[in-house]
Amino acid sequence: MTQAYYLLRYIRAGLVLVCISLAQLVSIPVIAAVDNSANGQSKGVRVYTYSKPDGTMAFSDTPPSEGHFMVRWYDCYACQVDSDINWQTLALHQHPFRDSIIRAAKLHQLEPALIRAVIHAESNFDVNAVSRSGAMGLMQLMPVTAAEVGVSNAFDGASNILGGSAYLAKMLRRFDGRLDHALAAYNAGPGNVEKYRGIPPFKETRTYIKRVKLLLHRYRAQSS
């Protein structure tokens, strides 16, 4: 991408993410810390967000020494193998981004239920979600992938859905319509699917596929 959204710096203790410019990001509220793990949020890496004196937003694996901050979980929502979420009864999001999902589904010849299931699995419909690896927004687009599908602002919900759907459709074509393979490629990269000649032996990826398909089944049932 021509404009960097952030600077990633890995340190021994964990990940530190510092925004280059707050103006390049959508607004993220800074409030007193709230642990969302008890409210259906996956238990992932704990990341603290807070405003620096110069107005930029900082992301760190340790809380600031003073001031207000917000705790966020930056792992793929459906990838946590030890998640205690009940995926059979988890509340669905049938209405958010309805028009954008329908538009993307028609454009890329995908089921709206599949797009909604992937959004749910990737970010739980958090338009501001950022992963440890740098994936952004609703469908968790990596910067390279966002550039590939023509998304200049991955934190814009409609743009993210169009780009993520384009990439998902590309993976389905690449793997001859095999959904499991396409989802594995979306999660772990198409190179790994080709390397292992099928679903990679990664627990997170296999868990992700299982949960996306369960969500797809449930969204199909609700829309029928």
C-alpha cells in the first residue's frame, strides 16, 4: 500500500503496534479498560490502546503507566482452539452491513450467508479489528491483500467487504470451488494449501474452517 497504516515492531515480550498517523485510521474510542472475554469475546492476545501526548494512537502489549486505555483482543475471532464460546448458540448478526454484503455477493457470485459467516469468524463484525499479523477490518485483510483487491481503506466496512469477498471468490476459483480449501487459503494462505496438498495441519486453521461452516449453516437457516 502507498500509505502505511501502522508500524509493527516485534519485541521479546510480545507485539508492539504504534500508529504512524491517527488521521489514517478510523476513530477508536479510548475508555477505561474492559475485559470482554466474559461477554463472548475470544481469549486472545491482550492489547492495550491509548492516546499518546502527540495525538497518535498507541497499541501495546503492556498497559500505559497512567491515563485511560482500552483492552482489545487481536486474535482471529474463530481461530482460538480453546475458545469457550458456544458456536451452536452464539448470537448471529443478520442485519449489519446488509446492503454491502448483498452487493458483494452479487458482484462476486457468493452466498451472502458465506460472506456473513466469514466476517463473523474473522472479526465478529468489528470494523476496527486489527490482528497481530496486521490484518485489518471486518474480513481481516492483510495490507498486501488489500492492495491486491483495490482496497485503500480497510477500515471502511463496505470497501473491506468488497475486497474480502473478491479474495474469497478468488480462492474458491483457485481451488475449484472446494469450500474447505478456499477457507483454509483465506486463513493460512493459498501457498500452505498447495504445500500440504489440502487442508494444512494447523489446529487454528482446522478450527477456523469448522466454525465458519457452522456459522454458514446457521446463517443459511436464518435467511431461509
